[in-house]
Amino acid sequence: NAGVMQNPRHLVRRRGQEARLRCSPMKGHSHVYWYRQLPEEGLKFMVYLQKENIIDESGMPKERFSAEFPKEGPSILRIQQVVRGDSAAYFCASSFQTGEAFFGQGTRLTVV
Amino acid sequence: QQPVQSPQAVILREGEDAVINCSSSKALYSVHWYRQKHGEAPVFLMILLKGGEQKGHEKISASFNEKKQQSSLYLTASQLSYSGTYFCGLKEGAQKLVFGQGTRLTINP
């Protein structure tokens, strides 16, 4: 039973390019969270999704960032026109509606 | 609302005990505890639901005080492997899971 899978593990983008981060939840999980983490800092909530529905996106920047969780396929966190300040580790976690959430290994985004 | 963790950092010798607190300004529904080692993903430790419950996981246990709106994580006879940053997360029913700022635990031999 595979855990939460994120890819790519490492992503390098030049300023102005787009970054797409993928998250496949654990089997049977219908909810996904995305978090951003800077070195030596905490897990900052970004967005909470259910299949085909955004439940809470209060932590998402208003511009350049978007997230989706389609009926089929992984959840995608998309960052358009990346800037150096977007460099961070992005973690997703999946769960049932309530109950424990399990994290993926994260995507380390570096903007050069 | 973001939970507040205390202390921010703890340094122990192997075999000593530690308590990490997690406080909320709102009524607690469920508290989730995680440990993260440097460069790795957070690992789930335990979840507590409202009702004053206490849970255990090896020598790590936690309590949930609904009245005080606080949860505490207890690490007894700490081992080197317990080192890492501990995060508590709060979730209200079907709402988002929000984490505290973390408590860095260092265990020295």
C-alpha cells in the first residue's frame, strides 16, 4: 500500500517559468492538503482540497498560485512566473475527511 | 487560528523526560502530533479527539484537555532517535489542518 507520492522530489526553475508539483494521495484518501516550508521554519498551510473541490484556500497567495484535485489523477499545485521567494519545500498530505493526515516526501523547489 | 507551542526548543540528555505543550485560542476538536527530522517529511505520531483522552505510542504519549484548550506531548526516557522538530496540528471537524510553529528537540548522549 503505497504512501503519499510527490513528484518531482527536486525541481529547479528559472525566474518567470512555471512550476507544477504533483501529489498522489494514499489509496482511498479523498482529501489533500498542501503546505509550504522554509528552512528551519514551520509548515505553512496553503490549500485544502477534496476531489473536484477546493475546501479552503485561505493560505494561497492571490496571484500566481493555483491548486486542483481532479476526479482522476493527482493533485497539482501550480506556480506561475516563479520568483526567488518561491524557493521552498512543498509538502502535501492526504487523509479521509477527518482523521490523521499522512505526508509525502515533499518537493524541493529552487528558483534560480 | 494557529496553535501556539511551547517551549520553542528543548535540549535533553538521553534518558530524560520532556513535555511539549500546544495551546489554542479556540475550542479543540482534534489534535494531531507529528515529528519531523531534518530534511525529511513530517511523520504522524498520534491523533487525539475531544474528550480528555490520552494516548500512547511507545514511550511517547499525549493528553487532550478540552477545558484548557491545550494538548501536551510527553516523551519519557528519551532516546537519541526522538530528536527532531515536533509539530501539533489543530483541525475543526472537516476544516483545514493548521500547525503550530514547532518545538525543536535535541537529545544528547
